[in-house]
Amino acid sequence: MSAPLRICYLLMSTELCGGVRIVFDQARFLGQLGHHVEIRAVMGTHDWYPHPLRVRYLPQLDAPFATGEFPDAVIATF
């Protein structure tokens, strides 16, 4: 396998719904393949999801990479 990718999903909310569940499952499976995956969201809770995930909550999503550390892929879904 080539070098692992740094992947970031952007969500408005992490509350339980079908679309969020799909994002969480994709993030988990990509992580199992060795990629570094993070989910960034504005609101919600992810305690309903039974698997560990890296979720960071931000006050807004318009500048989620202010530190200058950019992922290889960003997936924004609303």
C-alpha cells in the first residue's frame, strides 16, 4: 500500500441520522486501512456511535485548517 492519506470529513452536525452514520462508517473503514481520518463538525454529539472516531468540534467550518496543516482530501457533506 502507498503512504496513508490524511482525510478530513466536514459535517454541520454529528447527530444521529443516516448520512452521518455513513460518514462515520466510511471514516472508520478508511482508518482500518491505515489512513489518518478526522471528522470536523460544528455541533452534535457522537456518543451514539459504537466505535472510536476522531471528531473535532469547531465553532464554524469556514476555516477548519487555520493551523496550516492541510489534509490530502476533504469531504464536505451537508
